[in-house]
Amino acid sequence: MSTKRWFKFASWPLLGAALVAPMFIQCGGGMGDLPGGANIPGGIGKCPDMTNAEAVLGFDWAGTYKIDAASAERIKGGVAAAVELKGVAAQIDADLKTGCGALAHDLGAAGDYKTGKDACDAAIKAINDTKAKLGKVTIALDMQAPKCGASMDVVADCAAKCDATVKPGSAKVECEPGKLQGQCSAQCEGSCDVEGGAKCDGQCSGKCDAKISGKCDGTCDGKCDGKPGKASCAGTCEGTCTGNVEGSCSGSCSGSCQLKAKAECKGTCSGSCSAEMKAPKCTGEVKPPQMSAECKAHCDAKAEAKVECTPAHIGVRISGGDAAQVAKFKTALEKDLPLIAKVALGMGDRVKKLGGDVKTVVEGAQSVVQTAAQGAAATGAALTACVAAPFKDAIDAAGGMSADVSVSVNVSASVSGGAGGGSASGGASASASGSAGAH
């Protein structure tokens, strides 16, 4: 074979490789866009599944992009945190879309809503339209805030997988004193949330099957502010209450019981337990083992994605107005506000902080990527392309969560105040009252 003819045939594989190479640089949600590209050792442009934090953590960032181990660890943790935060933001938005959408529809609004914010804006409008129809009424909103706990086991497992300096099985995770939540088979000191009803030796927020002394959001049969009778009570009820209560209960409480002292809790204990709690969660600050800022942000987000909340207990008392319209308004609020309160009061402060922490970590990781890309001429463009989408999504998610929390608070505030005005307390209970005339 002549030299010229040999060159002609040998040049085809080189030309083919040159044409295919740019396709490896395009990183998306999977392990490379070219079929089979993910399995080529050291293939430039490989990306892990950017929707899966576990895949991100298991990916060889240093080897694939020819960067140093320290930079690879920071990028890995930053991307994992970004992926988890996007999931948290999506769940927050879904809860508001469900809760606010149901409230808007129950109050007569029509249409579908693309986002949680759209649904909550519609709910606020529906609330104010309903108050205008009711005329001069007095509305009191009694709210026992949900208690949201992050799994300490999730944080421990995450720490061992994310940070190489943390040994699996030895990660020590602590909870802010008095903020533990879980199943307590012994004596609970704090509050006990029960769904089926149990004897409450303390303050009941929910329904009581016997005599009470406190607020009643329904009909009080006994004495209201010292006056005997059977009617709606806007003050203190001494007797039985057909709706939610906020006060001492001489019988069984279905809801949250703030215990006077240590007592048995047949439900979820929030506070401290005289024995080891089962499936412990932390309603306050979780203190993970010493690890990188990137891994901490990732583990915080992972725990927040699996957070569990005790239900909010809502009581609405309305004086004045047409009885049928008032009953419909009260029923809708008590049915739909608990899910909105989960975001506004249960998760609001914690997800705002989480969003800020992850945003800071992502911005730091972006700087690391820029520096690493400059020092790796052959792989720098591919690395930059691979992380661009998740980093942008995380920054957008942080802003979106903050906006969602704000609008969820405005929904509750609009019940007893002006349209979208005021604020709701994030403490153990929130109470608001005011007069709602025509707007």
C-alpha cells in the first residue's frame, strides 16, 4: 500500500474523533450526552446525574477534570448542596400550591396556579373578597404552630458520605437542648402531639372531649367570660367546646398538649425524654460533626428535604356577619391554613437560613471552579459547563424559597388584617385578631 493511500485510510478515525469530541463537552442531567460516553475512562465532559446528590458525591471530579483533590472536594460538596436545595424549594412551592390553591378554590376562586406564590396571591384575594362580603365582622385567629424536626440520623449518614474526614458510624450529631422530637416510651417533658386523643395534663391546643377553661373557636356550652349560656364565645370558655380549644382540658386532647410536668406521651414528644428517643429529630439547631462548609450545607439541605412536622392547630373565631357565610369561611380557613402554616411558621426561618447558607457555599464553589478551570486547559470548559445549571438553579431556589415564605405569612396575616399586611409569629403559638370591614 502506498504512503498516500495509507494516510487516506488512517485519517478517518482522527477526523471522526475530532467531530465527536465537542459532544462530550455538553454536560446535562446525565452522564454525558453521547450514548456510551459515560463509560469511556477519563472522557472529557462527563457529568454525573445532576438531579441526584448521591451520584454527585460518588463522581471522580479530580480524575475526570484533572484538578487537585481539595478543589474537587469543594466543588463536589457545593454541587450536592445545590441539588438538595432545589429539591427543598420544589417541596415548599408544592405545599403552598396545594394549601393556598385549596383555600382559594374553597372560597370561590377559579383557575389553576403554576406556582405556590400564584396560588397564595389568589388565596389572599379570595380572603379579602370574602371579608368584604361578610361586612363588619371581628375575626380572631388562634394558631398553634407546627413543630418541624430534622432527622439527626440523616445528618450523621450524610456527613460520613460527603466528608472524607468523617468516619462512617462515628459521626456525632447533637441537637439544641430541649429541642429533641421523637417517640418517647418513658416520661416526656415539653409538649406531646397526639392524633387519637389522650389525657392531657397541661394546656391543650386542638379538640377536647370534656370541660375546658380557655379559648373556644366554636360553641361554648357553659360560661363565656362568666356569663352562662350556649353560644359562640370570643373570650374565655368555662365548659365544653364544639371546636378547637386553647386552654386546660379535663379530658382527652386531640392535638398538642403542653405538659405541666414530666408525663407519659402516647404520640410525638417535643422537648426531652427520660429514655432514649426513637427516630430522633431536632426542632432547633442541629450540630453536626466538624466538616467542610460545603458538606454542612449539603447535609442541612438533605435533612430539610426529609423534615417532618407535627400539624398546626388552627382556631378561627368570627363575630358578626351572615351565619352561613361565616361558617363556610371558618371551615375553609381551618381546613387549609395548617399546610400554609407549615411553611410560614414551621419551616420559614430555617429554610431562609438554609437558602442563605447554600447560596454562600455555591458562590464559593463557583470561584473554585473558575480557578480550577484556568489551571486545566484541556478540561476547564467542560467543568464549567457541567456545574453551571445546578449552581444557577440553587441561587434561584434560595430567592424563590424566601419569596414563598413571605407570601405564606401574608396569607395568615390577611385573615385578620389588611390584604397581605402584617406578620405572623414563629413561636409556639400565634394569635391575631382584628376587625374586618368592607375593603
